[in-house]
Amino acid sequence: MKIITIGNQKGGCAKTSTVWALGTGLTKLKRKRVLMIDLDAQRNLSYTAGINLLDTEHTLYHVFKNDTKLKACINAVSVNLDIVCGGLELSQADMEFVQTGREYMLREKLEVVQDDYDYCIIDTEPHLGVMTTNALTASDSVIIPIQADIYGLQGLEQLRGFIDTIRKYSNPSLEISGILITRLDARTTLAQTMTEQIQEQAQAYNIPVFDTRIRQAVAVGESALLQEDIYGTNSTVAQDYAQFVDEFLKGDK
């Protein structure tokens, strides 16, 4: 099982949408077995996956507390696609989990499903805290979604420094699969200019940038509202994410 984190400390850059599109794309389009991990206390991924949050008794939080086992928290979403919810309690994780070795909690818990899936895809919080540290420590690689604006560009340096720290102290083999430019309105000069600047910055940091661009589209919000995958629509963003799945798999060989 390969473990992939979708990470960026900036909110609104389509992290959750990308996890959902990649997870459903790998299962629906490529017949892969996928486990999604919702490490964001907001639980948007869990909602989109159709999980009844009021009935979710056991979450990853309880696994970290050693109150239950990981396999007891796995929820089936569709054929070959499962999810583990993180729980609202993870909002206090930085204060609650203070023990030595806390950055390895997720890596250790995922060992029991290592042979059950082809991919594990982790959705992270918009915060470089202990849960994001756990995600990156457990992962083989990270995909960085960035919206083509000045805030996305400014956040890239901070995120790169955080990833370098993870490599130094807890996961020296962590790779950056690439930057994925999301929510792009290519009709504007500003978006084109910011895309070029992100590419220049990425080149300076020796970070790959995916050729695929994810265009801005209302279909993403509709998919989340209807709790359906994006590929049931005949939208530009469905085409973009299908192309991204192909590009991701090509680079993962």
C-alpha cells in the first residue's frame, strides 16, 4: 500500500476535493483498492463520502487513544473504496497528544491494513500541526494543491520548510509528488501570471508541477452536496481530474 498525503496549510485550495477525486478516480476508473483517511476535524471528506457523522461511534481519534482498533473504524463508501473518519476531537490534538513519538501514531496504526489496499490517501487540516505531521510521517509522498493566487504562492515556502523538517526528523524518504494547480480560471491574466510564478518558484525549490490543471467549476460543489463522485458529470473538472489520475499513476510507476 502506498500512502499519499494531500497537504497544504492554506484552506480553500481544494485539498478535500482532490482527495475525493483521486480516491474515487483510482477506484472507479482504474480498479484500485483505496482507503481514504479524514484527518481534518471539520470532517468534510467524511460528509462527501456519505458517512452519517452522527452515527460514527468510533473514529481515528479513538484509535489514537487506544480505545479501539483501526479496522473497527473503516467505513465502506463504494466498491474498493473505504474511509476512516478522524472525528471532531482531533481539533484538540495538538494539546492532547503530547507524548514522545506522537508523530508516529498514524504510521503505526496503518500497518494492520498494509496489505488490504493499493493506496491510502490522507486529507489533512489547514494547519501544520500534529495531525499533518502524522500524515507526512506516515506517507510515501505528498501532493500539494495550490490555487493560482498570491496567497498560494506565499504559503509554498512555509510548506516546503515544514516538509524539510519532516524529512530531517521523522520521514527521510518522504517525496513530493508534485504541485497541483487547482481552482484555475485560465481566462484571467492574473491566474496565468500566478501560474507562471508558481512554476518558477517550484523550479527554484526543485519541486515538480503536474501538467494537469484543475479548472474552477461549480460541479465540484455539486458533487460534494450530492455526495457523489465527480466522474458522473460531463464537466470540465471531471475531465481535469481524470487526466490528473492518469498523470499521477504514470509518475507513480
